[in-house]
Amino acid sequence: MANIMATRELQRPDGAIWKTFEQDGVDVLLTARGLEELATNPGIQEKVCDYIRKSMGNIALQEDDGVRTYFGKDSNSVIYTLDQTSYGYSMLMKETNGHSMINAVKRLDRIKEIIDKRRLAGTIPGYINVPDHYGVISGGSLPSQYVLMQGIDTGVNVRDVTDFYSLDAKARTGVDHLIGPITPAIQDEVRLGYKNVEEILNEAIAEETGQAPHLLLSDWHEGNVVLESLKTPIDSSNWAYWVIDQ
């Protein structure tokens, strides 16, 4: 890509600076974390360009080249790894035609800001978090909105565990393989942890914003909280709960 149009800065509530610009007719938003990533890893720009070209069928690469590898899906998006050869599962690209992903990323950033602030104050446990979101790429010429984000563990969510016995055999095998055997005791543990996370976040958001929590937690459900199995418990929890897709 080339031909970058004028850049506009956006200041977030915590003072962080995001940047938006148009490049070759495509709208790009880079978060503060995305700007940091680009500064330390400038090669990621070309990897993202290759990824988008492949998603549009405009790049002649082998099927197993790792540029765009399926990772998972939810109700309104499909998720792929970005250049799995280079980043493994640590960089994910969400492709969606649902609601505005720019607004979603803004909500998630605000939630993360509240969590980070409260964690520094020692009033929120360390097992609650939001993945880093690096940027959003959109435009009328693109088949989807693209959101570059931090990959978390295996991608197994709370619903995969709490509704484990309702999954088909293939899905159950996959969950077992990724995080180990699911027992009723683990289901109860995750279900209780999820409920506690919801209560903690609702209280923190209400106190920090003076508004109803659902304005930020706009799509709160078990499928939008990713689980990370912790080798060492954090604040007495065996699981980390990562909030996504709000």
C-alpha cells in the first residue's frame, strides 16, 4: 500500500492517542497499542497487506503458507491467524460484516482502561482482562471489516465449557484437546468465575463512568469471554477471563 492521505489524531479518555487515515482508498484506524506495534515491528504492515489481498483472492500463495489460517468463528465474524509462520496464534484478524468495529474497539479499549486503572489500585483481580486491539481496516472496496488483535491462548470461551455436553462430538473433542478433560466440577468453577467477573465489571464500569454498564458491555454473554487456563493461579483463580466482542 502507498498514498497515505492526511492523518487525524483521536485522543482517548485516558489520554492515549489513536490515528486514523486513508490509504489507497481504505480507511485505517490504529490504536495506541497498534502504533507501538508498528513502530517496533514495521514489517507487520506488509503482512497485513498480504493478508487482506489473500482474503480477497488477489494473492497467489500456497494454501498452507500461513498468511491467513482459520482460527475460529462466532455469531457474526470469522477469525484467522495473521502470518502464523511468524506469529503463531499471538496475532489474530477478525473479519466481520456486523456492527461497526471501530465503535466496538473503542468500547473494549475503555473497558481495558478501567480494568488497568483498578488493577493498579488493587481493586480488581488480575484474572480479568481485555486483549490488545491494534487497529481496524475498512472501506467500501473491502469484503469485510478487519480487526487486528492479540490472540489469547486457544480461543476456547466460557460457553464452550459451560455448554460442553451440548456440543457435537467433534467440538467436544476439540475442547478436550485444547484445555483438557471437562468435568462437572470444572464447569461449575468456570460458571461461578464468569458470574463473578460480570459482577466485578458491572460495578467497576458503573463507578468509573456513572453510566449503565451495558453501554460498554453491550454484548455480554458466555461466548464473548475467552478462557485462558493458568498454570499458576492468579488471585486464587485457575482461569483468566478475557472480554471480547463488545
